[in-house]
Amino acid sequence: MTSTKLTPLAPDQRIEVATWLAQHGDSVPHPVRVALEQHAALCDGLAGTRHKLTQALSELRRALGITASSERRNNSGNPLGAGSDPQPPKSRRGRLEFAAERYELLMLWHKALVTKHRQKLKATRSKLMRIQADPALDDQDPSEAE
């Protein structure tokens, strides 16, 4: 089986296809003509910079509901909130107060995170106990259990 590598059409080749389509458009089935016209419009729209291609791909992903994994992660947020890099004061007392405030914020954030994980653990153990109570569920494939 031979592999056909897709190579982009040169601008003069695209002009040749557009000219042929204008001359023979009536003899071509309607869906084929529409597909060729849409392809030509897409090529014209994406011609030039990679920025246009990046924008088109992000629009397609957004339309399809595809979210990058980097956008899905970090549900817990930033422990120090937005703008967490202020300059510490110059005086020793100011630096110590700044550090104490920062540690308090971190402590509260970690406390909330511990609570969240404790709730997830409790729910998981509850599900595990239900499975252990019914051994027939443990032997089945997850797709068969439904």
C-alpha cells in the first residue's frame, strides 16, 4: 500500500483549481463544488501567519468543547491568590509581619485543601464499602454492571 503524503497547494495551483471550478462548476455535483469552495475559502483565510491557524484551531476546540489538560488542572487554586509576589518590606519588623501574614494564608489554604481531600476520601470509602457489601459487583466488568 503506497502512502500519499498531503502537500499543500501552491498559490498558483489554488488559482488554477478556482479557475477550473468556475469553468466546470455546473458539471460538478453540488456537494463537491461546495466542498471545494469551502476549502478555497479556508486556504485564503489561513494563508499567511501561523497565528491565524492557531486562532482557527482554538476556535474549533472551543466549539467542540475540547479543553486543554493544562486548563483543567489545579482545581485548588493558587495558595496565595492572584498577585502573590509583592515585595516584602525593608524593615525587619515589616518582613516578619509580612511572613506571618503569608504563613497564615498558606495555613488557611492548606486547611481547605485537607477538608476537600477528606471529603473525597470519605466518598471513595463509602463506595468501596458498598462494593464490598455486594461481591457480585466486584467480579463484573464496569461496562457489564450498567
